[in-house]
Amino acid sequence: MTDIVKQAASIVPSERQIRWQELEFYGFVHFGMNTFTDQEWGFGDADPALFNPTELDADQWVDAFKAAGMKGLILTCKHHDGFCLWPSEYTDYNVKHSPWRDGRGDVVREVADACRRGGIKFGIYLSPWDRHEPSYGDSDRYNQFFLNQLRELLTNYGEIFCVWFDGACGEGPNGKRQVYDWDAYYALIRELQPNAVISVCGPDVRWCGNEAGYCRPSEWSVVPAALQDVEKIQEASQKVDDGQFSRQFSSQDDDLGSREAIKGVTDLVWYPAEVNTSIRPGWFYHASQDDEVRSLEELLDIYYNSVGGNAAFLLNVPPDKRGLIHENDVQRLTELGDTLRETFRTDLAAHGIVTASNSEEGYEPQNIIRQERTTYWRPQLGHEQAVLEIDLGTAHVFDRIVLGEWIRQGQRIESFSLSYHNGDEWEKFFKGTIVGYKRICRFPQMKARKLRLEITQSRIYPTLGQFEVYLSSKRERKNER
């Protein structure tokens, strides 16, 4: 085993990254001036009088998200057009100058409060690009302006679980481009909201590389540290052709963390992936797209490939001009949540008996099927391969197996296979690469009493904290025929 592979095995997540990963599935809300102008990227010149969601009900948003099984909500507090959904002291381009709530409203406040009432986490999106603010492009002045607005959001709305940045960097009203002071932004977030992850253009969570809901077959959480800068400097690459940028790791590469990918790398970090996409073709609401809400089958597939592929799933659901999640979206979210709840209601392995080819004292194999997630199995140091067998007690029909590493010890499993005992011998039915925080293995229905997990390659030694067996919902099985 090379030194870099040993180093990769020792990289572990921060507590804030673990808490974020445990959310698994949460929502994005693109809402603002674009909702009323029927645009995606506004120019910052729309009249604030247009913003008037007369039926806005943030509790309805939260109820819809909870119905889908989401555990958090990130609000676009300011998009590229610069219009602020809170009464910011630093610009007149905000809800205070709209007719909504007679100029006394605060969308951020209403959504943050609704999230807490509903028991889900609240996060913020704040666009660094501002097509309205006159100081944009005067880098020092605008960076101070942006920090002032960021401070308002980080101090006035309770605990924030995520600050979501993108790297859009176009021209401002003066025709100039801005140089963002990312380090100052990060420092303020760490000071005021130390438990919040900083996502995409940030050091805690990386973009999966597309907005289609696609996740890599092997989504590593331990990746080259250079990836933390890729999104921030995408814009710079259009202006500087020094031959270096093209040789840097890209968040769009298919392989970011295998032995081959990290060979020759000197600096690795824990930088897990988030899959973000919209329930509609657009990110903001457009009435013309009311009949283009993603199908249940599409959403399930994205869920399994993201949450079930060692990533998190951020699904955008845009409220309409009323300030409500449209009925079509609510119906789809409810269908999604009902289907997932039915599929993962009964763990068929919960009362099984587990044995392993090797175990370190205190890390018994039975730990992998215990409901409390405070224990795990691991073999002795140096055992990079291992076999675990699970006797379910009786034969069950199933088509989903959920695996999870104990990521507080790092991400270590590089390849594995699943087999069942057919009465005479072990028969292999699934092969995979990474596991990470969660891997959901999908396969055609089968019936068996005994299952085998063979870890065929790992780094130093593998860990496992989760092994669950399920039968998918009737709705899923019907659609898969």
C-alpha cells in the first residue's frame, strides 16, 4: 500500500460535515424577483413593486418538503439580480420597498421560523454576483457590502445549517467584474455560524459537477484538495490561459478519489459531494412548466444515485407567484416521500445473526445491524479484505441492501460484492466499488435467508456500521416491471 493510500484512509470528516451528511435529502427554494418577471437570471433592474406574493405561506413549503422526506431547506435570500428577500440595511433593493406585507415583510424570517416550527434545518443561499449593486466591481467596497449582508443573515435568523455559494461572476451595473474575497466570507461564517457547512464554492461540500441529478458510480469523499478551488476559479480560467488550470482536477471528472486518481497527489481533504437539481426544467417558477414536473421514477432514480451513492440530494422546488408550492409539485413530493417511507419501513436484517472472517476486539460484526448508530464492525489492522455473513433467520424476499461505513474512521472500502446462499452454494448477485456514508444497492427481487458481503479491497482495513435489507414499495416494483 502506497503512502498516499494510507494518507487517504486517515482523512476524516469534521463534525459539521457528518451532521450535514446525516441530513441526506433537503430542499432548495429559488424564489424572488425572477418569480414575478418569469426569468431565470434577472438583470437587477426590475421594479420592487412587482414582488407581491399575496398568499405566501412558508409553513406550506415546509410541509411539502417534509412530505418528501427532506430534512432541511435552503432559501435564495439574494440571487444574481441583487433583490433581497429580507429588509437589508445596505440596499434599497429589497422587500421593504415592495407592496408585500405593506413593506414590512421579511421572507427570510418567515421561512426560518417555519423551518423551526416544522423541525427541519434552515440554510441560506447568497449570490456573490449582484447585477444591481453599484459597488459591484469595486472589489474592496463590494466585498465589505457583501460581508455586511452576510452578517445580517448569519446573526438575525437563528442557527444556519448551510451557506450555499455559487461562483457566478458576471459584470455589474458599472460593467466591471468583481474579485470575491472568499477567505473573508468563510472567516465570517466560521465566526458567526461555526456549525454551518459552506457548500459548492466552499471548503465543506462540493458540487457533483452537473445540474442534471447525475452522480458518479464511485463518489469518493476523500479527494485532492485542489478541488476546493475549482468552482471558485472557473471564471478566472476564461481569462488566464497559463497551461495550469487545464491540468487541475475538475469537479466534472468521472474519477476523483480512486488509487489511480490520487496517485502523485500530496494534499487530500474530506470533500463530499452534493447532487443538486430542480423538480422542474427551470430553477425559478414558470407557469409554462406546470406540466413538466419530474416524474416519480426520475426523482427516485436521482435519490438512489445520490443519497444511495455517498452523496447528498438537494432538490429545488420553486414557489409560484402566490408564494405557494404549486399543487403539481406538492403531489409529486408526497408521492416520493410515501414511496421511500414504504420501501425503508421494515429492515429485514434487524433480527439477523452476523459473523465475520475477522474482527477486532470491541468491534463485533453484530454491530452492523444494530439500530443505534454508535457502534461499528472492523477487522484487525492489516486485514484489507474480509467476509461478513448475515443469517436473516428466515427466508425473505428483498431487492434493496443498504450499506454504510463508519465514516468517522474515514472512507476505506474500494470494492465489494454481495452473494446469497441458494441452498447449495453462494451465488453472487451484486458488485460495487465505494460505500462511504451510504450505499443503496438495487437489484431484481430475490428470496434468501443467508447473505454474504465480501469486501474485496480496502485501505488499511474496512469499517461497516450499517447493513440493512429491504423490499421496495409496491409502487416501485410496479414501475420497474
